[in-house]
Amino acid sequence: MVFLRSKLLPAKVMTSGEGNDPTSFPFTAKRRQLPAKVMTRRHFLSRQRRHLFFDTPADVCSQVLLINSPKMGACLALCSLASCASCLCGSAPCLLCGCCPSSNNSTITRLVFSFFLLMGTMVSVIMILPGMETQLRKIPGFCKGGATVIGVENQVNCEVIVGYKSVYRMGFAMACFFFLFAAIMIRVRSSKDPRASVQNGFWFFKFLILVGITVGAFFIPDGTFNTVWFYFGIFGSFAFILIQLVLLIDFAHSWNKIWVGNAEESSNKCWYAGLLTFTFLFYALAFAAVVLFYVYYTQPDDCVEHKVFISLNLIFCIIISIVSILPKIQEAQPHSGLLQASLISLYTMYVTWSAMTNNPNRKCNPSLLSLVSNISTTQSPADSIPGQVQWWDAQSVVGLIIFLFCTLYASIRSSTNTQVNKLMQTEEGGGSGGEGVVGEDGIRRAVDNEEEGVSYSYSFFHAHLCMASLYIMMTLTNWYEPDTTMQVMQSSMPAVWVKMSSSWLGLGLYLWTLLAPLIFPNRDFN
């Protein structure tokens, strides 16, 4: 077989029979007179033996196809795609190794799973945008009751794939996906466990599983699904709010420790000034929030619950701030201080605000009044478009930002302190450093830093993402309970009490982190 460019060869080269005779051209000495582009099979195999261990599929394909034809581009594209597919299905997500802050396998894996969650969140946001159902109905032959095409039956119920119903089904799909991996990865101790290769690779198949669960979720009949899943979302969101608080506490501790350490090493007072500035800013925002709450979310003769919520959380924030700077506390925990207390106080005020926006009493909830005023003044609830929800009010946007920050922080953190490592088990102490390994082919690959032991609990990380899926589902629907009969969104008091109880439990948890070293001096709380 000859790999050549036909237009460069004499006519006699293409005559029949000559190519099969080993003594004839081009296997004789006359082959030296051929153009440089001509390569015999013997030369090709000899060259490939020298580069057997270094060529990628794309390199092999480019060396084989020296002809100038459309088939060459197609083959090169397929070979390049095969290289990417091997990376997606391999034991390390090498596509991210060149851009990640750390090239540890454990960190990249967490980032990819978090990207799956973010991708599902973006799909939910798109599906809940106003006017989405109207635009889908304009597509000929797509929606039931929409524009029709001759010979095509409209089979898609666009009321299900947009609005709060779509958000509930996306939340269900993502929660099931992460719950499945949380169950599979129970008690994985090191990367030597065969399940670790599933955790750190096979991304293409994981994506297919997520897509399959999502498609199946949209075929779930309405019935009581929305109501039942609403209560699942409440309990999952309650747990995730606590996890967010723990991550914020750890972030504040790490922040304070790093800046104080920099100030002590460099004798530069600017670090202390920065800590003081942010502490003052957080307290100022928290105090301003309290004032606004009393002005807009209370009435002189009504809204007793709101007055109690605001007053109690204000008192609790003052208590934890005072306790955090007591001499005994400072002696037991030198890195505790007002920075952590101010950040927790601000987060507590956000949770209080979020809870009050779910109060069904319209006199005490201007946010809810502004959301439903357009519907109540222009049309009755029965005539409104079902599933239309505006999620982009201020508290939902703030909640989405906090959610993204905490999810990213839980994915990339590699601190040496253990306040949250006992919960998240994310200390990167099980392997080599964060410098990626560069192979002989020049490609940066992830470091397997979990041969001696996992750097984080696989099951707990997936459980955390499962609860995050439920939290984002409730955030995008404003925690409103869907009434499948009236087809309108109704706020509910259970959502209010869940958020308030989570804020109180979070404050108690932070207070415990301050008092525990004094109550149990023989235990290590570092």
C-alpha cells in the first residue's frame, strides 16, 4: 500500500500489478527519486516504532494521512475528539488541570461536581424567566395549545417545563444525582478503592446520568409531587443553611488568622487596619438591616412575630460579640474575635430578612405585596399564568450569591485548620503538594493526593451538594408553597419558622465553638 499524492506521480506508478511486485517500483532503489511527500508502508512502520510511546491518536492520524483530501480533516477531528473523550472518561479530569488553582485530584473533582450543580442552577434560572412559556408557544409544533404544524402533534406541556414546576423537577434531578453518589461513596478511604476512580473520573457518563435523571423528572405527573417535594426542600434547605454558617465561620477564622499572621511577620499595621475596617463594615450593615426591618417589616399594632424575631436576633448577636472578646475566650482561642462575630451577625440578619419575606401576612411583608400587586390589580389568581414566579427579589439574589460563594469555597479550600475539616474533611494533607505533574507529552495532569487517605469525605461532600440543590430550588421559588388546585404560589409560615430556627441554631453553634474549649479543657478544639 502506498500513501502518496497522486498528482505528483508519473502515470506508470499507477499501472496495475506494479504495486504488488516487491522488486518493482516503489520498492526498488528508484523510490529515492520520488517526491518528499511519498512514504511507503515500510518507512511509516519504521517511523512509528521510534515514536510508539510518545504519539497521541491525533499525531498518529496526522502521520498516516499525508494526502491532501477532505478525509484528513475528518479523521484528525475524530482523533482529537477521541483524545478528549479519553480525558473525560479517565481517572483524572485533565481538561481542568491547566486552569485550576490547585492540581490536586481531590480539588479538581470537587470543582467539576460543583460545576454540575451550577449548570443545573443556570438551567433552572432560564426556565423560570418571565415570558419563557410565551416564547416556547411560538415555536411551531412544540407546545400543547401553541402554534401548530401540519402533520405534527403538539406533545410538550409547556406549563411543566417552565415556572416553578420546572425548578422543582430540576431540583429533584440534581438532588437524586448527588444522593446516588453519596450512597455509592460511603466509607471510601483512599484512591486505591475502586470506587475512587468513579468519583474522580468518567465525567462524560456522569453527565449522561444527570441528563437522564433530569429528562425522567419532567415525566413525573403533577399530583402531590410538588407539595411533597416542597417539604423535602424545606428540610434540605434547613441543613444547608447550617452548613453555610459553618463554612462562613471557617472562612472568617482563616481570614483573621492569615491577616493577623501577616501583620505580625511584617510589622505592618495596615493588616490590622483592614481587619478593623471590615469588622466595622459588617457591624454597620447588620445594624442598618435591623433599622430597616423595624421600619418596613413591622407595624405599630401588628407583626408581633417580626418584632420578636428582630429583637431576639439583635440580642443574640450582641451576646456572641461580647463573648468573643472575653479574656478567657481569647486565652483559649487566640484567633477568635470581632471579625467572625460581625460576619455571623450580618449573616444572621440576612436569614432573618429572608424569613420575614415568607410571611403570608401582607401587612408585614412588603416584599410579598410588591410581588403579587401586579396580579391582584390586573387579573384574578385563577386567570394568572400558572407557574409564573419572580425569584429575583433582593433577598433571593443575595441568597444566590452566598450559595455560590460557599459552594466554591467548599470546593477549593485546602486549609490546615480542622474546625470544619472534622465536618467536611477537606484538609489536603494526604499527598503531595499542589503542583501539577507535567508528563513527557507536555500535558499537565492532576496529582493523586489520596493514595494514603482521602482528603475529604466523598459521601458528605455529595450530601452537601444534595442539600445545596434543595436550597437553590427553594430560593428560586421564594420558598412559596405551590397550590396545585389554585395554581398560584402561596407563602407559608413553616418556611418562616424553618429559617428562624436555623438562624438560632447557627448562633448557638457559633457560641458553642467559643465556649467548648473552656468547658472541656482537655479536648483539642484547634
